[in-house]
Amino acid sequence: ELVFGAVKDAPPDKKKKQKDDDNKEPKEPDDRPHPRCLGVKIGDDRIIQFAEEEAESDSKAVLSMNSFVDTFIRYLPETIRTEFKVPRGLPAQSERRPVFKILFALHGSADDLNVTGADLYRLPSAALPQDHTDAETGAFSFGEIGGYERKKADDAMVESVSEDAINSNPDKDESKSGSGKMVKGIGRNKFDTGVSWLQISFPSAKDPSFTKRHGKITTCVVTIEADDDFVFGFDSKPALYVIRKNMEESGESARLLERVTKDLIHYYPQVEGNVVHAEIRGPFGRGLSHNPERYAAKGIRVDTPYPGLYMGGSDLTVGDSFAGSIVAGWLAANAVVGYTALDFWFLEKNITNDLKQFLEEPDDGTEEEDV
């Protein structure tokens, strides 16, 4: 949970203006001074924070590399969220379905099993080109990949993202999360062997030194979406997924592991009989869905309405991408220092150039040759 300082009153001139305008609509929450983020409260109830006087310095910051949903719906204190709301546009977003990671230990090296570092994706819902044949002339024309109708629907959805309306006064029937009443399921989803989305990767095959260090063993990770036996989604604002309890007791995890193993053997028959160990981990959250509404939201950015709190993580860039997370962390570091787009584009001021200026390259004992 995030820890905040005391809520400060508005400046005197604003307070007077508010008193004179009692008959008018109340001010938007964004116009009021937000409390400063001082630190975090971790699982064992320990609090790690700056002193409130010390935190007033711009050099003191709390950086969240978690998703926007986790940070502002699950970690933001309810009293703070109710009074000051979440970043603009966040209620219009939707959380991506959580995933399971199924871990396999296989007997034999990557060469023995004839597997590579390339990942395999099964994409059941990948759009096909919407080709068209004229009924009268028989003329054939190539269509757009992904479908024109879907593009029109996306454009309409982006136009419907009203930043101010979304983050103004909440409905009276808000849930405990402070972001909408969670009453409606998002849709039935069941893992179907041979059909549902999955990703198969062999991390050890990506490391040339793995066999030398660990012997003839190969690691495999299969990623699948958690189906409705394990999570359920709600038509809240933002749309959220909640993990069901007592999954192990129901036996669904063991049955899911069997189905995933069957899929793995289907694509890589050579691993049959070589599975030394298998286990299932998760579900793990994946942050925001990277749909058009996510890029239309003005509040999905590094700086937040709460002083001292900055956002990093792949929600800002590209989800499920290590490179995207690195770039998001770089953006957050620049924001904490105070660099802006003007500094970056025109003055070439950023933390990368700062490091180059003040850090010396290590001397490895070799001399550079002129080319």
C-alpha cells in the first residue's frame, strides 16, 4: 500500500472563491492540491518512507514499476482514491487477462531435444485478410488485414474516451475499489487444448553457456491465459480481473497442467518421456490492455496527479516486453530528475548523456586502433 502525507488545504484565494461559489458545481478533484506520496507499506506491515519535510524536495520520489491498475486501484488507499480519484482516463481502460506460467524441466540439452531459442505462439484469434469477391463481375480484391469494421469500432471507441467525464463525480453504486460497481462478467473463457492462445519458450536454449553450467537439462516455459475456472472479470471502471480462491482444492490446476503438457508434446513430440518436473505458477497480472483507448488516455503517463509518485513499467510502452519496461524506467528516471521533452529534443539533456559525461569508461587494457 502506498503511504501519503497529510492532505493540505487549498490556497486562501481558492478557498474564498469556493465559498463564494457554493451554489455552483463543485471543483474538479484535479484542481485541488493532492497529498504527497511518501513511501510504501510492505506485506509485514513495515513502512518505508521519507520524512514529510524531506519529501518536499523534488529529488525524493516513489517510483512504481507495477501496473496502473495495481498502483491506483489495489495499492492506493481507499480514502485517498475516493477523494482525489485516479489519473484521467484510467477508468476507461481494461486490465488484460492474467496468465499462468507452466514450468517444465526436460532431460537432455537443447541440442539433444532439437529445440531452439525461438518462441512458438499459437494465435487462434489472429485476423485474416478480409478479401472480397464481387458477386456480379467476379472481380477479386484484397482486403485489409484485421478487418475494416474493427478499425471503425476502434476509432469510435477512442472518440468516446471523455477524459473529464470519466474522472469526475463517481456513481453512487461504486464498489469498494472506488472505480465502478463490479457486477457483470466480461465473458466466458475456457482453455481449449489445441486451440487457445499459448506461448512456448525454451529459456535455456537462449543461453549458450547453460549446458556447461547445469548439465544436460532444458528448461521450458509455457504461458497461457487463465480461464474462468481461475479468474473472473467484471465490467467495472476500469475493467478488472479477480483471482478465484481455493484453486488447488478444486483440482482444476492439475487438469490444466495435463492439458498444457498435451499441447507441448503436440508441438514438440521429442519432449515426450523427457519431462523430469512440471509445475504451474500464477495467475500473474499483465497490466493494461494495449488497445486504442489506452493510447487515447491522457493520464497514462510517467508523472501522476500525486506529487512524489511516478510510474514506470510496460503499461507506458509495450506490454510483455523487457525492452518496453527498460524504456519506461528510463522515462521515469528522466521525469524524476525534471527533464522534459524540450530538454531531450533541443538541449540533448537526459540521464543517458549525464552518465556519459560524469562516468569514465573502464580501462580493459586494450588499445583502440584507428580505422
